Amino acid sequence: MPQHRIYTTSVASVYPHYVTKAEKKNRTKDEVDQIICWLTGYSPEQLQSRLDEDVDFQTFFADAPAMNSNRSLITGVVCGVRVEEVEEPLMREIRYLDKLIDELAKGKAMEKILRG
């Protein structure tokens, strides 16, 4: 079965879209970074390094220092798909990230986004 093309897409090429989506709703790049770091366990410096290295989503998630154990609490629909029903593990991680960015753009409080 062919691999989905998002797996080989660089995170750095999508990252500006996450930031733009957030900023259009008066949220910040720092909040986007906080979400990504919460989900993956990367420090802000490690995140910036991964973006500078232009790694793809597959590598980005495979190398994540500590995927957050509370990520299974992320539920809802992204692009018409329920994130909790996505069977392929890498696609589910990508959808988790998409859902968190959506929640940020919709004005949800950071404590709720980070499932705290």
C-alpha cells in the first residue's frame, strides 16, 4: 500500500500554516510551539532544530523524545475524520496535532488544549 504523501512532507513546510492559522485568530507562534512541544516532548530548541533540518513528518514523530501520554484524550473531527478512530498510528499523531492547532485557532484555553 502506498505511503500517504504527508508522511514525507517536511514539517517546516506545514509549520508556517499552523502559525498563520493561529495568528489569524489572535493566537501566537509561541502557543503553537507550546502545543507541539507538549504533544511530542521536544524542547523549544529541539523543535527549532527539527524545523531547520527540514525533517519530514515520519521522522519528526519517530524521533519525538516523549509523546505525551494524555494525547489519547484528544478527540473530535479534523478534515471530516474522527481523530480517535484513525487506525494508522502515524496518521493519528498528525491528526492529533491538526486537532490541537484547530482548538487553538477556535479560541480554546491552553489548559484545555493541553488536556491539563
